[in-house]
Amino acid sequence: MIHATHTDVVNRLKRAEGHLRTIIEMIENQRECLEVAQQLHAVEKALQSAKRIYVQDHIDNCLEEAAGVMPREARNSLSEFKEIAKYL
């Protein structure tokens, strides 16, 4: 199932893929360690962001749909889970 955020996630991953290629070239060309580390950090953040968006989208669409109609207490627990998942 394709959701509205999937295009954004794919775009982020493609940018990260490009950055990884650049990092490999930087290492092969013996660029400064600090420059390489900064780029690695940027790729790591991009992947974390893509993961967070993808997981939240799954919760918002797939889990909500699977759960269906729920009592208020259960709905509150699902909402709390969605908030906690932002920190994964």
C-alpha cells in the first residue's frame, strides 16, 4: 500500500544514497576526517528522519485501520503509542 508520505521517504533515501556515494569518494580521495564525519552524521540524520516518517505513517494508516472502532481508553493508549514512537 502506498501512502502519501512514501514519496517523501523515497526522496530522502535517494538523497542519502547520493551522500553515501560522495562519502565513499571522499574517503577514497583521502579527504579530511572531520569532513567525512560531518557527512556521515548528515546521512545518519537523513536516515533517522526517513525512518521516523515511515513508522509514523504506518501507525497513522495501517494500525489505525487494523484497530478499527475502539473504546476511548484503548484509543488513548494508541495515541500514546504514536507519541512514544516518535522517539524511536
